[in-house]
Amino acid sequence: MEIQPINSLNGNEQHTLSDHVRRCVEDYFAHLNGHDSTGLYQLVLNEVEKPLLETALKHSEFNQTKAAKVLGLSRSTLRKKLEQYGIS
């Protein structure tokens, strides 16, 4: 499945989700000010997964079966992740 570009905030440019992630990670590194970074992979997953689940649920009108299908997860995996993040 190909990810379609999304419009930037000014509406003129189109960027993929990967472009936005790349920009945010580059910004993160730029603001370290010489400090070391550890656990970036888990940090990114934690920052992305919760809003992804919340948005998929909202899009699916809070139907967990539909949200699981949209996400490509089993319903039980979705329920486990919702519990993990305290999403009801």
C-alpha cells in the first residue's frame, strides 16, 4: 500500500508521513545541544502509537473491530494496546 502525500500546514506543499517523521527526528537531534540521546526508537514509537490508536478509533466511530481492521491489528491486540495507553 502506498502512503499518499498529505498537505502541509500552508496547504501548498505535499509531504508524506515519512517526511513529517524525518523532519521531527531531525529537529529532535538539532535541539539536543550536545547532550546524548538514548532510547530514541522507543520514544518515537510511544509518541506515535497512542495518537495513532486514538485517531483510528475516532475515525471508526469508536468501534474497536473497525479500528482494528483499519490498523491491520487483531481486535485482541488493539484492546491490549488500548489498555497499555489507558485509552477507553
